[in-house]
Amino acid sequence: MIRRIALLTWALLMLLSPSLVAAQVGITVTASNVDVSFPSQAVFTVNAESYVDIVDVRLYYQVNKMNYAEVVSEGWADFTPASKVEANWTWDMTNASLPPGAEVTYWWRIEDAAGNKIETSPKIMHFDDGRYTWQSLTGTVPQDGELTLFWYTGSDSFARELMDACQEGLARLTQDIGTYPKRPIKIYIYASDSDLKGAMISSNEWSGGVAFTDFGIIAISISPSELDWGKKALVHELTHLVVRQATFSPYGQLPLWLDEGLAMYNEGGLDPVLRSYLEEAILKDELISVRSLCSPFSAYSEKAYLSYAESYSLVEYLLDNYGQDKMLDLLALLKQGNTYDEALTEVYGFDMDGLDACWRATLTSPVVPAPRTSLPPALIAVLAALATTLTLWGALALEKRTWRRSSGKSTM
Ligand SMILES: [Zn+2]
């Protein structure tokens, strides 16, 4: 009987007072969305209500990229406490440098004055470059991986040819070095340097393309008229990306000659102009030591060319003479944090000086150095401007290549 009365009272209260219904439910989220203004900001909005004032609204988010540890960030939303609120949190991307196509998982945590708390289920924010109407082409890559190419200028066959080059490059990388992509790869092909520049908020040092290794994303400008250059540039960038994914670790990193050497080797063949620098240095006995090639390459163009050519040659030497397995072992030991000398000695039995000596012994001086294409004056000016940025290459994973492109050479 008491139970029946209680039930009746409850039903009556339900009819009389809708706020008591809310009391049963606590906080209700009525809407949630995110408005992306690429590339500068994303505004997250949530609407919620309760039977008492909502007093605390926070956004939690997690960037979908390779991390050494799981990182959840928090944003305190802007709103005036009330029983019905609309709260916003604006993510200013100035320091975030999210690439096009980045994905962010986010959820809200809301609390009212009565101590009720709720957490919304996670959603994904796609940080897409909405300035263009993108077409996409997806292909498979070694080890059941996936690569998607996005473009907005050029025919289907333009995209198909770029995709073929990427797939061949990745297959070559798996065959020669034994490494393969660890996560899906997205490539955004911009039609011009200025279009690409519009996609970058905080980088004013770049030109031509950027590899966001942690995200598995490459943004690069390739117009349909420069397809051949584009194919080589993409393979070079992809190689950097896959090698860095394979060696991702808080403990160690690759020496620059190995990183650049692998990327150039996987492009297939050494550019004739770079080869001429190598041959001249052999002839004049002016090779740069392996030890010196571990740190950022010279800001002087001639030395930078030689550094890249030597890097290629060193990787070629190691792969031709010792094979894929040893290279994989070397990458694994570097990833674990061994020093360059320790890793080389354990795998090959020689340290950097030993590598230097063994490699030099295999180099034969050409009788006459190959004729070299001279650099146009405009290119020399660009190189001078790039001199200060060259040293950033390793750390920022930026690829500067306007000068490469204008010289008709491969990418770096
Ligand atoms: Zn490179």
C-alpha cells in the first residue's frame, strides 16, 4: 500500500513539475559540434541543461598521432553558469601545427551545482582543408597498410600515376630495407606552393612540402605539369615518413646521413648532378667524414650537395655489401638508444670511422669527373636564403625543395 502511494505521488510530481524530471536525469547534452576554420582554429560548442546551474564545462581532446605517452589535453570552456548553457572552447592552432587531415578525438565533461557530472561519448574532429574540393584515391601498401591520396587539380590519371609511384616506392623500401608503414598514410597534393602555404599556419620556413611524420601525413605541392618531379619527391618524403615511423622512439634517432641516404636511395639512383659532386670530391680527396655527416648538413650549397651524395653512397655501400637484415638491425639498435658508434659496431663490426675507411676504400676515382650542370644565378640566390633553414631539417622534418625543383633535381 505504501509503495502504491509512493508511486502515485511520484507520478503526480512528474505531471506537476518538469524540473523534477530533470532531477532524475541530471545534466542533458542537447547539442555538440565543432566548427573548423582551417588552418587557424577549431571552435568546439556544447549545449547542455540541468535543473540547477551548470557550473563547469571542459573539453578533453587527444590528437591522433604517434606519441611516446598517451596525452589528453583539457580546454576550459567559456560560458555563464545557468541551468541552460551554450559553452564554447576555441582551439587556436598557432602553436598546434595540425596538418590537413589530422584527426582529434574529443569529449566534454560537464558538472552542475548539485554535483552531477557527465562525460559525453568521444567524437572525432577532422581537421580538413575545406578551401578545396578534394578527390581521393586509396591504395594498399605492404603489410596490409593503406595509403590515401587527396588532390583537387589534375586528372584521375595524374593521381593514379602518383599513387603508382608511392606504391612502388613503398614496395621497394620493404624489399630493400625491410621496413613498412606502421599506420595509414594520407597525402595531400596541393596544386601550387601558394596553395600549400595557405595550409600552414605557423611555418614560414618551408617550401614545397612538409612531412608530418607523427601523423602519417604529407602535404606537398605538385602541379600536373611537374609529375616526374612530384613522383620522386613523394617517394623521398614517404621514405622519410616510414623510416621515422619505424624508428620512432624517445631514446634515439638516426644520424642525418642515414635518414637522408635511405630517402635518396629509395628514390632510385643518384641524380647525375649530385654524382658529379661526389666524383669531384673523390678525385680531390675532399670527402666529408661520416662523423661530420651525422649533424645538420652544411649551409653552403656545394657542401650540402656533397653531403646528400655521400649519404646516398654510404647507404648504397651498406645495403650492397651487408644486405637488408643488417640495415634493419642497425635501425632497431638506433631506435633503442644505442649511440651511432655502438650500433654500427654491433651490427657491422666497425664504428663511424671504420665505416668511413671501409666505404672510402670502395670508391674509385673517375679518370675525368662528369661534367656538371651549372647552377643558374636565381637558384644561387634561393640557396643563400635557404642557408639558415638548412640546419632545421633534421629536427623539424621540413623539406625545402624549391631550389631542387627549379634545378630539375630530386627532392631532399
Ligand atoms: Zn630528405
